[in-house]
Amino acid sequence: MKNAVHVGTKKDMHFIKVPIREGDAWVGQRIRDLDISRHSIIILIKRKNKVLIPNGSMVLKEWDHVFMYTDKYVVDATDIEV
């Protein structure tokens, strides 16, 4: 996953952080409209100094950090674009 940072592992699930950068496809997108695996779940968004609990209508912004749990095979993929 582009820019993804592996944060932790529990069995076949992985906790990753995806920084959202200027020009990324996720900028300006609602979470419900993201094309992410059914085997991934966004669990929180860090925006500046705030931690936000996401919902489907939340819009991602540049410099957000998206934290998610995902299956091992999704983390191991080499060509997933954000």
C-alpha cells in the first residue's frame, strides 16, 4: 500500500498507518466511497493533533493519517494505490 507503515500484527490481521499526501486519490473522498478491500477496516483518523473516530460520511484531507486493520495478504500486496 503506497506510503503505508506497518504498525503491528495480531495473527492474520495487521495494523497499518496510511499517511494521506497532497494529490493522493483519497483526498476529498468520503470513507464510504473508498475502494478498499472488504478485508480492511478504517479504525481511526489522526488529523493534526486530533484523533477522530471515522464514519462513512467523513471526508479525508491532505495530511490525515488513516489507521486501519487489514488482512495479511492485503498488507503484503505490492501494488495497491492510495
